[in-house]
Amino acid sequence: MLSRPKSTIARAARAFATLSLAATVAVTGTVSAFAQNVPVVRDAEIEALVRAYARPIFRAAGLPEDGVDIVLVNDQSFNAFVAGSRLFINTGALMSAETPNEIIGVIAHEAGHIAGGHQQKLRNQLERAKTMAIIATLLGAGAMVAGATSKSRGLAGAGMGVAAGGGEMAQRSILAYQRTEEMTADRSAITYLNATGQSGLGMLKTFGRFQSALSLSGAQVDPYRISHPLPRERIANLEVLVKKSPYVEKADPPALQQRHDMMRIKIAAYMGGQAAASRLMRKMPGSLASQYGDAQTSFLFGNLAGALAKTNALIKAQPKNPYFQELRGDILMKANKPKAAAEAYAKAVSLDPARSGLLPVSYGQALMAVGTPNSLEKAVVQINKGLARDRENAVGYRHLAQAYGELGNIPAADLATAEGHFYSGAYKDAKIFAMRAQMKMKRGEPGWIRAQDIINYAPSGKKK
């Protein structure tokens, strides 16, 4: 189930949204995005779809399929960025894009940044720019001292100019470098799209959206003070490459478009409310996506009987769709029917080709709500299965801790609690619970070793 945000992160569209190389975002491969205060959204269906978009692109870019994590960010702006081995995509981009091809173009661009090693190169450029600025400052300071000694106001003033000018040159050098890398990523994206037999028109549409937003904002932009090429430049450069492609007119497969439409309506319902979902549904009258949106809004806004009937109709239309079964489980849980919900989630898990870690955790939650010793034992198995596929699911560890606690396995409950705190970024609490778990465990056993890992963990740049 799509996690609903507690607050809307960005209520107004930015005047000049960009596909950005976010060098300042530091999310490592060992710490979850939650721990970095990124407003993350989790949903098995959307994650599976975006991963399906990315898989052939990553292959074409020479990136290992499991080497890049895709993270959904709760933000209404049309944006995506990379940080480390993670690709972040805003829910606003997913909901605004009318076709899969638009998002695939975005992914291809960001894959160009990852494959090109642009983040490390940018860090190197930042170090060079820092050196330039320091040298300019020192030269300027020397000139000012010489001016003061010789009582020459002109020399002292020139020294101030050298210092200020050096900083400006360093800044412009970095921005020019970033603009070059953006153009390189654009060209790489077209290469990947051609290699996978896909059109580049989605990329053109995306940049056209940026150009329109910039024009409507009335902003006067200094091209030397931005980190990305102006949209009209990107469009002009891309148009030539896109129109040369033999796949320029190739449309997305209907089944993929249908999944995309269902994703958009789902995000609209959870993030924008009933009105936002209704606006999209009116554009797709009678479609399966519209019916899905109707079921989602009925569930979210209290009509559980109606939501269940509509979801049953969806299941009849697509009996092998795991996410219809997931929605059925969500509805039944809300209706306080955990046993029936567990059956629905079990079907969702068995039908899920993407093997999401989220669905077994939902199944486990339903089994916990059944409340028998046998169902609690099964819940532990299912939640552990989910966490084995999705190690950084902090919420999943909290449910696991509760299940272990109800079974009386306190050391395992403490360790699961430590894991939940760890992946939430609450390292002090994680260490406390890890030490509590160790006190009741045999030294050297797997749980004890994992607890020691948490105790020894030091965030980057900090002492233990």
C-alpha cells in the first residue's frame, strides 16, 4: 500500500524544475534514505513498475541490475536525481508524466550520470574550485596587505577585487562543468533509448515542460549562473538526435501504459486527495485505471463496502494482478477482518513477480492481528522474508519486534528494535537496544554478531 504523507512537501510547482545531479545529497549504500531525512514513499506496485522501466536502461548503460536502488520521494515537483548508487524519483514526476516513455527518458538521463561517474568527477571539480577560490583569496589578501603597507588605496582595492573575482570564477567553473555533464547525460540517455528500442520523444516532452514553466515564470536567467543548460538549448540539441532514431515514433506497449495510468491515479489519490484522483479519472473514462482509482478513493475515504465490491470486480478482470489482492487485503484490515486480509495478502505475495519485500510484511501484519500463537509464528516467518528482500525497511523491523515480543522472544525483539532504529537513523537508540539484545544472547551467534555491528557503527565523519 502506498504510504500516505503526513504533510505535502512541495505544494507549488517550482518555476524551473530540473533533472539534477545532486552532489550535495549524501545517502550511502549502508544507511537508508529514511535516515537521511529524505521524505520517502514506499509502495510495492509503483516500485515494481519503475524498476521495470529502469531494468533495460541500466543494462544498456552497463550498470548492474541490483547495483542501483530506486527511491520514491514524496515531492510534487517534476524532478529526479542520483546520489551514490541510488536513483531518486519524485512522485510529482511519476504523476505528471502522461506516458511511461517520459519517465523512462528521465531514468535514462540519470543512468547517464551514474554510468559516467559524474558524482565523483563533480567532487573532484569542487575540490579544484575550492583551491582556486583559496588561492584567489590569498592573492587578494596579499595585495591588500601590500596596499596598506604602501598606503596605496588602489592596490588595496585591487586586492579586494582579486579575492571577489576568484570566488566568482570558481563558481562559474563549477556551473560550466555541471552544464557540460548534463549535456553528456542527455546524449547518453539517447544512446540507451536507442539500444533498448525506445523513443526519445518523452525526453523532449519533459524538457518542453521545463521550458514552458520557465517562460511562464517570467524569470530572467543568467545562463552562466545555473547548473543546467537552458531548456531551449537541450531541446535543440536533443531534437536532432531523437529524430535520427529509427524508434522515434515507437509508442509504449498498451499493457505498460495501463500500469502507468494506474500508478498515476494511485499517487493522485494518496498524495492529492479525491479531487486530484477524480481529475485524472475523468481523462480515462471506463478504463481499468479509472476503476482502480475509484476503488482506491472509496477505500481511502471511508466507503469500505463499496471499495471491496469494486476491488473484487478488478480481481475478476485481472485475477493474476498482485496489487489488486494487496488492495483487498488493505480494505479487509481496515474493516477489522485480519484472517480474510491475510488470505488476500498471501495471494498477493504468491502472485508478485517482482518479489517485493513490502508484501510479506503486510501479510505478516495481518497474521499478527489474527493473534493466535500459530499465526504469530507465521508472521515472524513472513516479516523476516520481507526484510531479507528489503533490509532497510525500518517499519518492518518494528512489526517484527512486536511479533517476537508477543511470542516471548525478548532478545530477538530487542535486536529487531535495534534494527528499526538503525535504519531510521536513530543510532543512539539502536546501540542501546543492540546492547540489551547482546546481554541475552550467546557470544558469537549470528544475532550477537549483528548486534555488535550496530554497536560498532559510526556514521560517516563521526566517532563512535
